Amino acid sequence: MKKNIVLIGFMGSGKTTIGKLVSQKLGYGFIDSDELIEQKCGMKVSDIFNLYGEEYFREVEARVISEISDYTRVIISCGGGAVKQKSNIDSLRKKGLIIWLKTCIDEIYKRIQYNSVMRPLANGKSKEELEQMMAAREELYKKAHIFIDTSNKTINEIVDEIINIYVNQTPK
Ligand code: S3P
């Protein structure tokens, strides 16, 4: 059975944009963990953080991830901090090929600046602070089966690279 594709990586690494395109090309479903959390809670991620705090957000995130880990033939885009709970990666790994989109801090910083209000953990952070957060998570992202360095690649190149890896690595 073909596995799911699970995209992990820091905020702004392109998981959602790339995941949607991969899903279209493969004819698979697409799930964004943050979007599902927002649907379940009936509010934006930033409001969940502001009203209930990170700990509550992580609880809902873990429930959502446990649920979507059981789906079949889907591309899953995970919030950047989903890797903080080992149980999330363990669930996703059962039926998924986990790919880390590795993006350099300069690119991340540029992208995040445009939409930091929607990213409570990045809001108001300097480039150095974000770099530290990224470094602290590096070991967690390394739990992916594969990593793709997205530097100097177009979105379409990254999408094709993911599809090639997927087609060649997972049995039918
Ligand atoms: C977070 C990343 C966000 C979202 C939440 C927390 C993080 O998702 O889940 O704001 O801890 O890195 P994106 O990576 O899609 O921005």
C-alpha cells in the first residue's frame, strides 16, 4: 500500500503550498494540521494561542495528528512545532513517508515577516531568535525519513523531487 506523504519543517518552509501541489499531481487528498485544528476549535491558530496558550494548542494538535495519521493516500502538512511531541512523529511514521523541507533562515525570515501575526510563536521575533528556535528543533526535524534542501529550488522542482522520491521509495 502506498504511504501518505508527511511534510514537516520550520514555519515558512513551504509545507502547505508544496503539499497542495503534490496532492494535485498525485490525485491524493490534502490535509493541513493547522487548518483542521482551526476547524475543530472554530478559531484561528493565533487566537487559540492568545486565549488558551501553547499547551492547549499542542493538546489539540496531538489529537488531530493522531486522527489524520490513520488516513490513506493523503499529503499531510504539519505545523512547524508538531515535531515537539514524539508521539506525533511516531503516529505519522506508521503510514507516512516523512519529508523534512529544510529551508535556510534568510528565506524563512523573509517569508515569515509577511505573515507573522498569524504565527504567534514567530510574532515579534528577531531573525536571531528565530534562528535559535530553528536550531533547537533541528534534531527533531532530523527524525524525518528524508530531507530536501529547498535552497535555490523552484516550487515545481521541489514538488517533482518529492514525487520522484515517493514513487521510487514506497511500494505500490
Ligand atoms: C508553529 C507553527 C505553525 C502553527 C503554530 C505553531 C510552531 O504552523 O502550527 O503557530 O510551533 O512552529 P506553520 O509551520 O504552518 O506556520
